[in-house]
Amino acid sequence: MNSSTNQAALSAEAGNQEFLVFSLGDEEYAIDILKVQEIRGYENVTRIANAPDFIKGVTNLRGVIVPIVDLRLKFHLERVEYGGQTVVIVVNVAERVVGIVVDGVSDVMTLTPEQIKPAPEFGVTLSSDFLSGLGSLEDRMLVLVDIDKLLTSDEMALVEKAAD
């Protein structure tokens, strides 16, 4: 392949975005893969007094104190027992490291701009403020979460205080 063909292929893919797909109950959600630092199994955390329900506590990740947020509780879904599939997605947002607990991670998907639709104003369990859109891929519908907005919202300022 010569360099001009290579450039054309790269620019054709330029609008594509990669997402990490995870599940909460029966719904599939996705976050920008570039925000993901690592995926790890759920381990016990140290509870923080007076923290909101959805903040499970903090954990020490290689010397960094990381707040752990349960997205099921944050999205007002029913509580479940954590099991072998429960994972923590460690994300880097606003120069902070935060862990989010999800039911499981399924895959990484690339979506073209045409596959991403605007977020609806209703009909999903999550405030539309935290949605960047809906990803549609064959028979799957992914709720695209704007992890920056979600984890930098006012109530997440409590995480900042809890982790300091």
C-alpha cells in the first residue's frame, strides 16, 4: 500500500470511535475506550463515612487511592450480589483515577459516526445529561455514557473529598 492509499484509509476511519462495552442488568452501556486505564476483578474496598450509597469506598491501586463507584446504584438499578463476573473498570477522568463497578465487560466495539444517534430525552434509566448518544449495531443498542460528565458532576465532588 502506498502512502496516499494509507492516508485515505486513515482519514476514512478518523470519525470512528472505540468503546468498551459493559452490562448492567439487561442493558448494554459503552464508554470511550481512551478513558479506560484497566479492568480488574472486584475486591473489597474501604468504606468512607458519610459517602453516598453509590460510592462503595476506596481501594489502593499501586499506591493511588481510587474511589470505587457502583454504577448500578448510581443509575438507580436494583442491587445485586457481586459475583465472578463483576468487574471494576478503572477510568482516568479529569486527571483523577476512579473505579466503576459493572456487572461485566463484553467487548470493545468500533462505531462509525453513522451508528451513533443522539441521546433520547426519556426512556433510559440514566439522566440524559450523562449520555453522549445511542450506538446501534445490527441488533444491539448501546447506551453511550459520557463518563467525564458522569464522574465530574456535583455529587461526584463528594468522591474528591472522600479520596483526599
